[in-house]
Amino acid sequence: MRVAVVGGGWAGLSAAVTAVGLGHDVRLFESAAVLGGRARSVHAPALETDIDNGQHILLGAYTATLALMRDLGLDPARRFVRLPLSVRSADGTLDLRAPPGLPAPLHVAAGLLAARGLSWKEKLSALRAMTVLRRSGWKTPRGATVQEWLSLTLQPPRLRALLWAPLCIATLNTPVEQACAQLFAHVLRDSLGASRRGVSDMLIPRTTLSELWPARVEELARSGAFGQGPHGASSAAAALEIHRSTTIRRLRYTGTGPSMREETGGEGGLCAGMPAGAQRLVLDDRPEAYDAVLLCGNTPSTSRLLATLPAQPGGDAFLDDLRAFEHAPIATLTLELERSFVLPSPMLLLHEDRHRGHFGQWLFQGQDAGRRLLHVVVSDADALLQWERSSAVAGMVEQLREQLRGHAMPAVLQHALIVEKRATFLAVPDLRRPGNRTPWPGVWVAGDWTDTGYPAVLEGAVRSGRDAARAMHASFSGASLGS
């Protein structure tokens, strides 16, 4: 079958690789010049090098991403710095590290009890909150925010500010007063509450995000390797063709296509399949027609494309759900120092003071061989955008110098500030997140915003792309989604 994937981010690439592996002929269309979507590399002229458009970390629990990398012939152990569970502040006021040798989840409890910078009351309060979550099956009160959950579990104000709020903003990219407690519980379950020690490890890329694995997909597609079967392709006709710098603006039905199994049910009882003789899909005015289209962009671009199709029962409600998503910017400041500078840990917590322009929340060591790059991450960066750019940069440099106590940071030679204005969606309670099926025959969606059980994280994007391709394949073949 011929399949079109619109969007070359992590969801789209995952969908394309999965669809090819299931034997389909796939064309992928990406509007940008570089694959990776909101997790890609860009050239920074001021630094004369490529940097990521935002710093990302993964967890050992991100099984779909790690499996995909292995399927592409990549060794995750060589591409990540594996950091055992650790929350360390740049100024030394907090140092929580899981000790070696203990099994999960005892390693977290031991790390909390041995943590520097927390009082015994704060340590026991944190342990109590985790114990309550575990006993509840990682369920929180319906509709609760993280702030409400922190109040219900009697977390002291200083502990909230020092530990819980930074963890919430880092994982959900949403302030505690707005963030969904249930999604936060899912993150805690797979990190602090992990049942196997390795899955709570933090994985920090050694390469740029484009080099991590998206470039490998393009390399294999260019060489025709996907059509040769080493990645599970079940048909000699399976192939992947990638079109970058190509924006798709319209979908339409035309002609008649091969029979697909008509399938109802799933999320909201939506029709997932195409009946015999159903029309095929065309992108813009391109001559080729597709048996299925997987839309793998963000919610605004996905809703715009779906709105170009004829009305379907349930379509208006589906579009209303997509339009209800609110987005938040993430900013990343990369600093080039005059000489090598090694942080005490590859990832450090920063304390915010927005009135002073201290917007940085996390500090990362750069991947450059000379150890001269540092990355400062600001999630929920609306407040930063209200500042004049040079003043905001100066404030964050001042923040680093103050908080890196005992570590004399070298002079800053150059900098690059990248802002992704729609980097993430606000993970608020009761947000209606669709599954992969849509009311439009032959059209599926994928992205970190679908109902993955995770907030807007890379693993969610990879899982969503994989699951959308599997659902599409099952509708063609009548196969079980688990096959």
C-alpha cells in the first residue's frame, strides 16, 4: 500500500519507519529543511556550529525510542551519557543522588534520606508522597493539579519550591498551579518510582538531536536499505522516500482504492478503516494518490489539514479538541566560553528569580569536544519573551555566575538564544487528547499530543507514531494491533 506521512518530527519518523517495516511504500513530507521537528539540530552562525533547538533528556524507561534506535542499527549506549537518578543544583543547595548497589525503588528512598539540602521533615514528606502514590496505583484525584496534589500530600512550601516545582516544569513544561497531577504521577512512576533501577536513569545525548537517530533514517532511505528487508520489511515493494522543505496545505479524496477492512470502535467510536471502493487521498495537487495518510505535525497544523477534507460525523468535535490545546514556548540559551569548562554534573538545577532576569531552570554540559559550550533551558518561557533579548541573556549569565559557586565560569565569547514558540502543549487536567484514529477514512494522526499517557515528551511522540502506523496497517490487513 502507498502511505503518506506528513511531518518529519520524531512521531512522523517513527510512523514512517514502522510503516515501511510493515511492508508499505511510504513518502514522508517535512516542511523544514532538517528532520526532527521540535527536537532537531540547527546551525548557529554566531557559534559557527550546529546546536540543538532545545536540550532534551530521555529516561531508561523510554523503551520505544531505544528499540527504534536499535532497529536502525544504532547502539544507545554509545549515543547517550547514562546518568543515574540525580537532582543536583548548581549552587549546591540540593544534592539528591540514588546510591549505587541498591535495587529499585529502595535506591530512591535511600537517595532522599541521604540528600543534602533537605530537612528531615522535608525528606519524610517527599517519601510519604511517593508512598501514597504507589499504594494508590499511581492514581491522583480526578482533575487535580500538581499544586492541589502537593497540598493534599502536605508537602512543605520549601520542598515544593526546591524539588517538586522544578521537576514538574522540567517534565510537563507546565507550572504546578496548572499542571495535571495524573500526568505528573505517570512521570514519577517511571522515574522515582521505577521498579527496575535502570529505567530511572537519565539519558543525555552525546550527539546533536539530528545525529542521534533522525539522520540515520534519512541515510537508510537514501541508500534504499529499507526496501531490502533488514528492518523487518515484509514486502519487496516497501520503501521510504523523504521530501524535506515541502509544505502540505490540503488533502482531498479522489478515485477509488483497494479494499480496506471497515472497522468501528476505538476512541469515541470513530470509523478507523476505509470500506471497499473508498476513495484514495491526494496531497495538494500532486499526481500520486495514497491509500492512507498519517498526519504527524502539531495540533494547529493537523487541524488545518483535517479541515480541508469533507465533513464527517464526529469531525467537528475532533477539530474542537485539537483547537483546545494551548501551547507554551521553550527557550534554550547556548553559551560559548573562552576556554574549556566542565560542570560538576552533566545536568544541574538552577534556581529561578524572574524579577532579576534569572530565567534559567536547568543547565547542561554541551556535547562539543572542547567542553566550551553550556546550554541553559527555560521551560514555560513566556515571561522571558517579555524582556529585551540582550537583557535576558545578561540576566541568565549573571545567574550562572552566582549559582556556580566554587566554579569560576570563564568569560562568554558568543551566545545563541533559540525560542521554540510552540515547543510544547500545556499539560492541564481533563485535556481531551485524541487517539490515533480520526473520523476521516484513511487518515490517522500521531504526535506527543495524542493520548500517550505521557506529557509532551519524545517517547510519547515515538510511541504515537509507531501506534498510528500499526493501526493503519491493521485496518488494511485485518491484523490485530498487537501483531
